[in-house]
Amino acid sequence: MSNLIAVAYPDKNDENGKVKPHQLHRPAARGAAGGALWGGGAALIVLIRKATPDKVLPEISQYGGEVIQTSLDDESEERLREVLEGKLTVGAAS
């Protein structure tokens, strides 16, 4: 079974008050998602077939973000939300 996860990332303002897109990698991908988001934010939408949460969560926790929607069970979705909000600390991946 696959899981769909969508996480939003707001734009940030630089020291001059100009909007600076919050880009992790591949700036070209922002254009594809930009039209579907409010306020020019960015989103990461992934379809996961198989994952090891203990290895994935430490890697994504550093970027924060707001969970928009998932197909995870309630407990897994809540854990993801807490990790992204910094409320739950997870160990570094090996």
C-alpha cells in the first residue's frame, strides 16, 4: 500500500522585505506547484510505497513545514506533524 503526503512550506522575507522562496532543492519545481498554492508558498507532495520512518523523519525534520494532508493512519500523521513542528525530537539517521 502507498501513502500520499503533502507538506507546505511558506516563503520567507529577506532583510529588505522581499519575498524569498523557501527552496530546498530544484528551483524549477517551484513553478509547477506555485499555481496551486496560496501566497506563493511551496509544497512537497510525495507518494511513498515503502519507507523506514526512523530514517526518514530525522532527515525531513530540519525543514519544518505544515502537513496539508496525508493518507497515513491518525497516529503516524500526528507523529509527522509533531516532528515537522519541532514538538517531537527524533534521532539522526545512520
